[in-house]
Amino acid sequence: MAENLRKLVSSESLRSMLDKLELWLRDYNKNSCDQNLNVCLEFIEQVAKVQGQLFGILTATAQEGGRNDSLEVIKSRLLPWLEASFTCASLGKPVSSKAPFPQVRMLKDSP
């Protein structure tokens, strides 16, 4: 699992996303609608790849932690966030900042 995390951290494509986003912002008003849609879809595809890697890491980590402990963490932290995200997406609304994002709860759970 740690090797997969190392690969994700050192990924050049992940590191270049911010630069590409800044370029897109700079050119957004110059681009046609189709160009902006294509750039946006490319970012969605890149984010989906990263999410796939993160879910792989999540699966490996959950297996290391044992079934019961991991299941409770996923049920209490990940599922509410996914539900809020997909509900908003299906309604065409942005996800509220009040959605129970896992990283926010992680900070609250830390000593």
C-alpha cells in the first residue's frame, strides 16, 4: 500500500494539475465553449484517475485494519460525504461547504 501512495505523491501529472488549471483560467475567456468543455472534461478524467488510485489505497488500508474497524470508519465518514456529493451532482447543485468532508472530520478526530 505504501508503494502506491509513493507513486501517487511523486506523480508528475498530479503535480502539473495546478499549473494546467492556472493556464485554463488565464485562457478561459479566449477559449470557445467547446475548448473549455474539453479542458474541463480532461480535468475530470485526471481527477477520476487520482480517485481510483485513492480508492485502491483505501481498500488496501481497510484490509490491513480489519473488517469491523474499517467498516465503521467508511460508514461514518466516507458514505455521508459520498451521499451528499452525489445528491448535489444529480440535482445540478454545487456541493455545500457544510457537507461532511472526510478531511474535515479527520482533523476533528485528531488528538
